[in-house]
Amino acid sequence: ALHARPPDGGWGWMIVAGCFLVTICTRAVTRCISIFFVEFQAYFGQDYARTAWIHSIVDCATMLCAPLGSLISNHVSCQAGIMLGGLLASTGLILSSFATSLEHLYLSLGVLTGVGFALCYSPAIAMVGKYFNKRKALAYGIAMSGSGIGTFILAPVVQLLIEQFSWRGALLILGGFVLNLCVCGALMRPIALKEDRKTAPEFLERDYISEAQKQDLKRMSICSPLIKAWSHECLCYCSWKEYDFLLMPGFMVLAVSVLFMAYGCSPLFVYLVPYALSIGVSHHQAAFLMSILGVVDIVGNITFGWLTDRRCLKKHRHSCYLFAVGMDGLCCLFLPVLQNFPLLVPFSFAFGYFDGAYVTLIPVVTADVVGTSSLSSALGVVYFLHAIPYLVSPPVAGWLVDTTGSYTASFLLCGFSMIFSSTLLCFARLAKKIKRMHLHLLNSNTGTKQHIWTNGAIAYSVTAELDQKNIEFLAADTNGYSNR
């Protein structure tokens, strides 16, 4: 059935449950790979930088192939894409349990598992945005809390599995667990919204489009499955309409900000456990720090989601997002002076809370910038932008540790990167506000109205008073002509 607007409930809560499980099987499992860091380093006898490439490639492949996940979701089926991703990710983890070198892990655990996660992650998140509008932030908060809950549960479980079955057995069991992504994919029932029916009147008027094809295009989106044999021009038009948001100034600023944010957040999940071990914390306490990050991440997901759905904060979602990113940056700056377990516990609380907060707001802020109809493609691009920072930052941090002999430089670089990301968005918001105030002042002085559209263009229109005078003048002139 065609829905005029998102239902904000019903089967939407099953979509939230499916996305919740997807985030457990993708983001939580990716975070828990850091628990294998010391095991890989000891078994293969490699330094920090080379071992860190495993986690980097997983994150990079997940984000780099996010547009591929959006493409399959848009043109084939969200269900098929997530199921295929679950099979690939499970295969990668199972093959990793037989690894004989780091290069083997780069391909199996890094590339294959990362691509599988990519096919699942962004389509599942986009489906939540299609089913919810008024309670969108709360729905995303619940769905994205799977990352925190998964980390809280999986971190000690993975540590126990490594002790009982070695790292090979632990990876084999994780491979079977990740197969649950196929179940998640089965829950993703598609929904048809009027907003998605972006047919182009000028395109439908072309002579070479048959009447049967025109009727099909009117009944469904122009970006329907690729098995339809549309012309090359139709597919080009479809692709352009899917990604025209790339020219929006608001999206450009958000994209640049995401690059610095992604650079700052990734190394901490790789090096928190090794850092804790280096200052004398036991293995179980170090894994417990990851569990704290996970459980407090849940609180950040849900509370920030609920708060930003309130009427008083709904208009300030961007400000809440940049505040959360900035606070995570400050936490990273203070981390090098925390030299024992009791001091690392409050750090895990603070960093986990604000990490959950801004992760929840990424799809919400993206939807506010580009709209619901382009959300799947926009999220694919946003997560694609995470790829290069996720690939580069852990090895760079590892190189700094190998070179300086401490973690201070690595954590400081992460903190300043996230603070710069927040500051960039803040200045962009201030510049936009100043421009609007200037236009408002100009409107009051000149008697013309100027509007800033989403794409940054300025439109001018004559005030209602002047329009009325022009109508009266034309009416008088017309009457005079008819009398003559």
C-alpha cells in the first residue's frame, strides 16, 4: 500500500528491532576485533602499525562499500542486500579462523567481512528513516543502541572465548553468530511512500517512452529494479536524481566535518585495550572497559534520541550533534593522563555516552539536510566518507606509538581532530545565521523578500504590498483600454 507519510509505528518497530540486531552483528563485532589485537600481535610477531591494519581495513571496507549497499537496496531489495551481506561477513570470519599470516587476515577479516557489513549497515539504517518521522530520533536511538549493547555483552564473551578456544575458535564462533544478519534481512519489509515517487514529467513526455512504460513509471519510482530494461538516459536521470544532494552546501560542510570526526573516533576503539594493558591493567579489566563503553553507549543512544525528539530541541539537532562530537574530542585529550583503572572507568563512561549520542544523530542530521527520499543514498555517501579516515587513522596512531614509545601523541591527534570537526560545523552554522540576519535586514530596508533555498541559491520576490499595487495598476490600465 502507498503511504502518504511514514507510519511512525506498526511494522516500523520490527524494522527497529532488525536494525538493532544489524548494529550488534556489524558495529559491535567490529569493535570487539580490538580484543584480538594483542593476540594477533603476539602470534604473528608484528608491530603496532602492521597489526592495526586489520581493524582499519574492516572499518574502511564497511564504509567504502556503503554506497554499494545503498545501490543494492534501492535497485534490487533491502532484504536481499542484507542477507547477502550476512553470508559474506560470516564467510570472512570463518576463513579468518584459518589464517596463517597477517596478509590472510587483511583479506578475510578485513576486506570480505567489511564488504559484508557494508551491504547490511546503511540499508538497515535507512529503512528506519522510512518508517518514522515524528519519533525518528527515538527510533534511531533504540536501533543504534545495538552497537553499545553488543559491545557490552560481546567484549567479555569474546575474551572468554579466546581463553577457552584460542583466537581461532573465537573467530569461528563469531562467524556463526554473524549469520543472524540473514534473519535481520528477512524483517526488512519495504514501504512505499508518496515522497519516493519522483517521476519526472519532462522525462515522461519523451516520444521514445512507450505508453506501457509510462504507466509503470507512474505507478512506481523511476529508480525501480534494474531488471527493467530502461534506456540509458532513464538510468542516467535516475542516478542524478539519487545524488543531486551532493551539491547542497549544507551537505558539503557536513561531509568535511565527518572526515575529521571519523579520523578522531576510530583509533580509540583499537588502542583502548592495549593502552590499558600497557599501564598495568589486567586483561579482564581492559575488556571490562570496553563493556562500560558499550553499555553507556546505549544510554547515549536512547537519551539523546529521546531528547532531540522533544519540541524544545528538535530544531537544534545540529547543535546537539556538534556538542557531542566536541565532548568526545575533549575526552581523548585527557586520556593520556589517566594512568590507572579507577581513572579509566569515568573516561569510558564519558566517551561512551557522547559516542552513542552523535552516532544516533548522524542519520537524523543527514535526513534533516537532504530529506527522507534521498536518505539511503546520502547515508551511503556519509558512511563512505568514513572509509579513508578509518583506514588511515589506526596505522598512523600505531606508527606514532612505535616512534614515540607512548600513546600521548596518538590520543592528542584524535582529540584535536574531533574538536576541529565540531568547530567547523559550529562556524558554518554561525555563518548561515549571520547571512540570514543580513538578508532579513536587507528585506526590511528594500521591500523585497530573499529566500535561501536548500541548495544555497537566493530567490527574490516582491512583497505582497507591491504585488497588490501592480495588480491594481494593471486592472486600471486594462479598464482604460477597454473604454477606449
